[in-house]
Amino acid sequence: MSIASIAEAESEVYDSYVRGWKGEGGLVLGYACVATPVELIEAAGILPYRIRALGNARTDLADAEMSLFNCSFCRSCLQLALDGTYDFLDGVIETNGCDHLRAMFENWQHCKELPFFHYLKVPHFYRDDSLAYFEGELSLLRDHITSHFGAEVSEDSLRRAVADWNLVREKWREICALREAERPKLSGSEALALELAGSRMTGRDFARLLSDFLGERRGSPGVRPAARLMLCGPATDEVEWLREIESLGALIVSDALCFGSRAFLQQPETDGDPLRSLASAYLGSIFCPRMYKEYDRRREFMVQTAERSRVDGAIYIYNKFCDLHGVDSVLVRRDLERAGIPVLVLEKEYSADSDAGRTKTRVQAFLERIGGGG
């Protein structure tokens, strides 16, 4: 797998990897939330594709279906669905990540009448009854995929897919170690580009890509940035925005992003019932404000990540009208600063050029505050 595909993945929705898969008669299913077990899709011989907007600023078609008071990332994704960019998908899997995400999916289905549409209901608690419920939901998803596409999802194929994606997670931990080193060997923008590339690959190909990248970077001398930052927040696929931050002299050495390290927290067991293993691993690792009574674990995850990577400060970034993360940012800022980690809360429009100067100025001021201004 060519490392050149990393750059392509951050700029093209329908890139050469996916075109090649489709060209060989392969099927592609879109999903958006990290609560969706990609192993279940891949075990059916179908390519899982994480929906992204890649900085798309146009939302005129989407704005006719969704209110302007909805998250602009969701509206940007819907725009690409309505203008035909996502017509290569053979179906989508909706999740109840938030109301904005649901509105995006349901307007997509209403306007385009997708050939395959499945609503995967994800509980908001992690406990015995919700785990049993989620296992039942995964069983319904498996049955819908097999009946609609005429595919087979056996226990053996599930275990193989789990093993492939567990190798991805092992490689990602190595990526994190290179980022968190005293002299980091890759930037935060590069890590996000890697995640984007892998989120439309099979697990085996993604693991190979990460292995190739690690082989290139392990011997690098690394850099000593003016400031070490952690980035927190929801789905952020704007690689160029991260580059803008890092152009000021800082380096994003760790993250707690939905498009980022939070996508690799699952570690399903390969023994026992694979469906139950998937349900337990995914439901137990959703560190998102949508999960009730999970704030303490989420806080500890962010504090431990910040301390392990020795950050000078954290930026909590979210798109305007994101209710979940807007509220969550208040608690996170309070508790990280209590732990001695300065925090900048940055609410922004998704892919808004007019917002770029303001946000860059605020980041520069923050870096000066923590002693890392260039």
C-alpha cells in the first residue's frame, strides 16, 4: 500500500483505493460513527467507508433540508450526498450519535432513497442490559447485510476481521508513541491524514500502510516543537486546519478526537462469541459526551493522555451548534485546568475561510499564554 495514498485520502472522497475496489465489483458501505463495528462489515466482504466532508464548504443543497442551526460538518456531509459525490456507496449505516448526525442520515435517505439503509441503535449506557441490547442490534445489522447483499458472515470471518483490525490498533499505538516522544517523529496533521486514509481501507491494508509509515519514521530524529498540544473534540477531518495550528510552531502530539485516537480504543477479544466480543469492546470504549454517566472515564482518559504526552496545553475544538461537545467543553476545560493543563476552547464553523483568521489569532494568543508563541 503506497504511502502516497495518505495525501490522496485527505483530498478526495472517491479516491483511487475505493475506485479500485469498486472496479473489481466490490461493495462499499458508508458509516459515520466510531460505534459502528467495521469488522462486521468487512466480514461480509464489504468495504467499510467512514463518511467525511474533507473541508467541503458548500452546503446550499443541504441547507434546503437541514436547518442552519445544525452542525456544519453534518451539513457538509449531506451536501456531498445530495450532489452525487457519495453515489458510489451501496448503502449507509446510521447511528444515533447525535440529533444532527441522525438528521443528516435521514435526510440523505429521504432525498436519495438509498438501496441499503440500516439504523444501528447504540445505547447511551454501558451496563449488562445495554450490552445485551447492543449485541441484539449487531445481530440485526448482520442479518440485514446478509439478506440484502446475499453475503455470509460466519464466526470465522468475524474473527479474521477482528484480528486484522486489532493489528491496526496495535500499529496505531506505535504511531501514538512516535507522536508522544520527547522529539516527536510525526505531526498531528500527519496522524489525522493517516486515520483518514485507513478509514476507507480493509483492516489488512490499513495495517500494512501503518507498518510502511512506521518503517519510514522510526529512524527519524524528530523535532522539538515550541509547544506540545493535545487536541480534543468530535469528528474533525480538516487536515489543513491542523497544519495551520502547527505552522505557528506548535505540534499536536496527542488527541482525544473522534477522527483520531478515539477511533482505535476498541480491542475485541478473538476468543468466544465474536458478536458479543464486538458489542462489549465497542460499547465499552465510546468516550463521547453522548454516553450518559461516562464523564469520569472520559476525563481520566484525557488527563492521562495529556500527562503521558507531556503537553503544554490542550485545544478543545468543536463546530458551532454542536450541543454535546459545547456542553462537554465546559467540564473538560475546568477539569484539565485543575490538573494543571491550560485549555483553549475553540468553537468554529466547519471549513469556513472567513473564520480562519479569527481562530488562528486565538491559537497564537493561547500559545503565547503557555510560552510557546512563535
